[in-house]
Amino acid sequence: MSETSTPLKLSVIGCGYLGAVHAASMAELGHEVVGIEVDVAKAESLAAGRVPFFEPGFEELLRRSLDSGRLSFSSDMAAARGAAVHFVCVGTPQRRGEYAADLTYVEAATASLLDVLGPGELVVGKSTVPVGTAARLAEQVAARVPEAALAWNPEFLREGFAVQDTLHPDRLVYGVADAADAPVDAEKVLDGVYARIVADGTPKVVTDYATAEMVKTAANSFLATKISFINAMAELCEATGADVKQLADAIGHDDRIGRKFLNAGLGFGGGCLPKDIRAFMARAGELGADQALTFLREVDNINMRRRIRMVELARQVCDDSLLGKRIAVLGAAFKPDSDDIRDSPALNVAAQLQLQGANVRVTDPAAVPNVRRHWAQLDCVDTPEEAAEGADAVLLLTEWRQYKELDPATFGKVVRTRRVLDGRNALDRESWEAAGWTYRALGRRNV
């Protein structure tokens, strides 16, 4: 903490991926933090320094924060009593059978928190919610504890970079009530929480509830659109014989466009982008503004078509039949440096290949335990060499550094046929072809 800041007592409600990282990071900043997690086993695991998910740097941060004495965990909401700030970090999954977000956990966490909320305290939402949620929850807070207040402080964590993004964010966004009417100066309180980050000159946007709620979904929708745009160009490149990687390099030099997120391939997945763009569309429809976001439906469609196209490409390279073919799938997580398999394009492709008669073996540096728990029908192994033994084709579906650095000559000794499908345009094509591999990728010329 800086000399001008005072450590605060904070509570973090919900200690999943977002909440656990946030709680440990706030303790790292010098605050006294209690994480509230209704799952008793998870709370006990975190309290013992055991990390329930894979995230680079988090285990060290968690142990350091616990050892400092500033971080604790509990399954009892009463442990949050007396905290100056209460962060709500529970999940908002897609509602079953619908596009809309399921707010069950947010509403339950807030209702439970109101039982221990005291005057002068601040409730801070970090969950990604449909616009209008914060205003409704603020009314509940005001009705129960008039001297307390609510703010919305969206998170922008990237899996694989969560610790960095929490301690060194590229911006802070505060959604606050009208200062003239608020019983608590939310901006001042949040500046105290993030004193070190603010002192570093991190850009800060102080705005209303609705704008703060929209920032996360608008940002994710833009990223999803950019990814689907280059994947749409990949479809055209396949039809015309153009090369999507060279196309992306060329248009990426335009600083109005930029090269980031112009990597054609299997598309996006995970627990944020797919469900967030769908919830955004659903909420726009509820507000009578659905036409504003109709383009996101095609963004979603393009993304899903990439998975179908990868299966088709695998069939093509396997002499137009997958029946009985041995396929190695490198990657199961939806992105590298994560064990998150929610809506994973890699697993979706692997399952489709298996349904069409292929003998599929999946490997991943971090996600294999999760695959074995949730996709028991898939055969998982621990190394790429095990996956590729006797394979008729190798599919790179998650661009882990370990896979990009494979030696194609040595790796080629374990397969039956040297065919590689680069689902992420991540491999060095020239070196793989020089080692005798047939190389195919989405949107690339077939040499």
C-alpha cells in the first residue's frame, strides 16, 4: 500500500475463478480479505493453499497471501460482517435452454449479503450481468440498509493472465449512483481499495450503472466480432485460394484495425465470450433494441461453423473417411495456459470426430483431469507422443507453447502418416513440411 492509503477489510463473495484471484490479489495489495464460498470443500481447499483450477502465477500468489495472514476463507456469510467493501464475484452462466444470463447466483449472493451488511458499507458487483441488474440490486440494498450503497466494477480478466490483469489492469471502471444522492462516496472508497493501481496511473472511467454493466459485454462482443470476421475471411480464402494468414498480416498493419485477435482458426470458446454475446442479444431483445445486435447472431454462427469445417477438413485428409482412423488431438482447453474446458472448440471437434467413427486420443498440458471428469467418452492421454502413436492425422486445436515447439522430425517418428491439421495457424508450416508432413490449416492455401 502507498503511504497515503489505508488497508481495508474486504469480503469477496464467491471464490471461483474470478473471486479467488480477486481475493488473493486484494490481500497482495495490503487489505484484510475474507473470501466467502458456499462450497465448503472449495473454501477449505483454498484456505489450505490448494488451487482448484490452473492459472499461471496464482498458486504462488494464493500461498503468499495466506502466509501474510491477510487472506482467509469461510463458507459462512457471517464472516463478511464488518467489511468496508463486499465484492460480489459469483458466476452468471447462460440460462438453460435460452440465450439470457442466469442471475440466480448473483441474486442469492446479494440477498445473503444483505443479512450482514452494515451502514456505510459498499457492495461492489464484479460479475458480468445484463444491463439494468445493478440498478435493481441497488434498490434492494437501499431498502434493506439505507446507509449502504452499491457500485459496479466490471472485471476484465483474461484466463492465463488473471493475476497480471487484476494487479496491473489496463483500466478501472466504476459504475456509481448519483453522488448527490449516494450515502457512500463509492468512487472514493474504490480509489482506496485500488490505491496502488490508481497511483500507477491506470486509466479510470467513472460512469453510471448501465454504462459500467455494458463495458464488459461490449468489449467481449467486439473481440468476438473481430475473431469471427477473420474466420469469415478464412472461408473466402478457402474458396478463392487466398491465404488468410498473409491477409491478416496485411490488414493488421492498418493501426485502425490492428493485428491482435486476427488469428483465423477454430474460433472462440470458454465461459465468457459465447455466453456473453448471447446474453447481450437476449437483453437487447428485452429492451426492444434487438435489431442493434442482430449481427452478433452471425458472429456466433461463423464461430460454430469453424468447428464443423475442422471436422470436414480432417475427413478430407483422411481419404474422405474417418471410420477407424486414429486421430491425435493436441489441446482440450478452450485456450492455452488454462484448464477451462467450457464450450471448448477442441473438445467439440474431438467428440464429433469420434461420433463419425474415428479413434480419437486427446491430450492437454493442464485440462486432462477436467476432460476425464466431464468427457468420459473421450480417450485422454498425458503426452502428445502418446496421443500421436500410430495416428493417421494430428490435429492442433489449442495453441499451447509446448505444441508449437514440437520438433516435427522427431514427432513424425511416432505417427503412422505425417498429416497435421493446424486448427490455430500456430505452427511453422515450412518446418513441418520440410520434415515430410502434409500441412493443412483453416483458410490457408493447400500446397
